[in-house]
Amino acid sequence: MKIRRMNIPPRPIDEDNPVERCWGSLERHWNGEILNSVDKALKWASTMTWKGIKASVSLLDKIYERGISLTKKEMEQYQSQIKRSENLPKWDVKILPQAG
């Protein structure tokens, strides 16, 4: 199973942060539309583009535990499975299945 994770850093808004800049584009895209359902929000988000790139939008329905981290040694075994986006390497990460 492939996993793709987009991490949005905590506030305050950092104008140098491309994820935050994209969020503003999304807000302008739906321009006051009342997002009264998850489906409607997903549909609007999936129709936007930012810097000519179409958004990839999906719903995450799992609650993730906070504060869990691996040591550098533990992390080494997973590095070959991690592919970072060229555009957003700190925030857009694909975790690929283990080979074999």
C-alpha cells in the first residue's frame, strides 16, 4: 500500500511556506462558497490549481496519535521507502511499500 502524507505546519502563517501560499489560493478558489458537507469541500478543493498544478485531494478518516517519533537509527530502515516531492519536500512525502 502506498501512503502519501501532506503535512501542514502549525500556525502562524509563514509566507515563505508553499503549503500556506496554496491554502490562500484554495480559499480564493471557493470564494465564499458555503462548504456545508465534506463532499462539497472535497469537490471544490479537487478543482483548483496552484502554479499550474492540479490539486490531489482525498479524505483521511483515521485519527493519528500525536507526539510519536522514531530515533535516527530506527528511521534509517525506512529511508529507502520515503520519496519527497520536488516542489514541497518538507511537507509532501510518499511512503512506498517495502520491496520483496
